[in-house]
Amino acid sequence: LVALGVDLIVAPQSDSALAAKRATHTIPIVHVLAGDPVTDGLAASLAHPGGNVTGLTSTAGPEIDGKRLELLKEATGTTRAAVLWNPARGYPSVEHGLQQVRMDSRPLGVHLQVLEARGPDQFEPAFATMARGRADALLSLTDSMFWLHRQRLAELERKHRLPTLHGLREHVDAGSLMAYGPDLADLFRRTAIYVDKILKGAKPADLPVEQPMKFELVINLKTAKALGLTIPPWLLQQADRVIK
């Protein structure tokens, strides 16, 4: 892309944005789903990125992962939850999210079983380990590889009868139980505003990074029924969308 002399690069996640930043310090780069641009080395600060990279984040900070564990606890009453994450991402914000989940699990009275999956070939072994560890619920840390293979994950969740909470609603559309996170389509639409401003002359260094304005709670009641799980009525009332 740099050799082609493009006017701008849209790089959705932190890892793709970092790869683009290593390739050029002059071509503007807009990220859509960065974890934490400051921690991950994309920006000097959210208010003043300071380089050739700006855009949006998929989270307001690692606290969101702790909130997801809390919602999973409220929905399932879990005391032994598995956590699935992808360490291959290679940027700090993911590890910070895992640290937050570990910290928040103690007051919630949840014993964690942390498992890795660097590719879809590691899903089956991870779920087998969850079964041996008697996990009764699963929290998935948001990852584009998980999102890409969301149908397979939903199948394994049903097979092992593990109520699961993900970070993006598309997982619930694929058959998972719950999701709590930003509206992915809305983030991409808002990215177009950055692209428009930059192509009209604005500098990425002067465009503040924006965090999600709203987080959605989505619950799949069909999946809950299949798992023999009753979601508390008050939690259903909080949901932004319920699949019946």
C-alpha cells in the first residue's frame, strides 16, 4: 500500500494499524477497533494522537472486560468460569483486559480457568480443557479471530453446554448466549467521518481518538432455553436487544 502511494490507510484493529505505522510515518492511518491506542503505541494521547494515526477504539478501557464478567455472573450464577483469549495479538491492551478480569473475579467469587487459542485449530482442545476443569460458563475476550470463527465457537458452546458472553453482538447472532460491547457497524460508519476530514486536509495528529459512545447488551433467549438457563427478568429488561 505504501509503495502504491495511497492517500490513506484504514486499518481496523491495533495490530493492523501498528503494521501500517511501521510501514509509513507520513500516510494517514485510521483505526476502527483499536484496543487502547496509547498503551498499544499508536498514539501519544487520545486527545492529541501526535502522529499519522487516529481513529476509534472498541473499548473505553480494560474495565469493560470486568463488567462483562459481572454480567456473565449475573446471568448464570457461575462460580467456575473459563476465559478464552488470544495471546497472539501481541499488544498490551489485551493483557490489561485479562488482568482486569482476574482482579474483578475475586469479589465476584468466581474461580477462573484461563485458556489460550491462537487459531481455530486450538478451539477443540481449549473446550476439552474447560470440561475437565468443570467450567460452567465462558467469557471470551474480544478478538477478530474469534469473531471470524464465531459460528464454530457457538457450535462448541452448545456442544459443551457453556453459556458464553462475547464482546460483539455478531456472536449472539451466530448462536452464542450474550454479548456486551460496541456496535461494530456504527464504529465503521463513524470511521468514514475521519476519512472524509483527512482527505479534505485535516491532520491525524489533530483529530482526537474517539471511544465508543454506547455499549449494547444482547441476549439470545433461544440459546438460553437450549442450555436450560433462565435469565433473570431484571437483566432481560436491561438488554438492548433480545433474540427470541
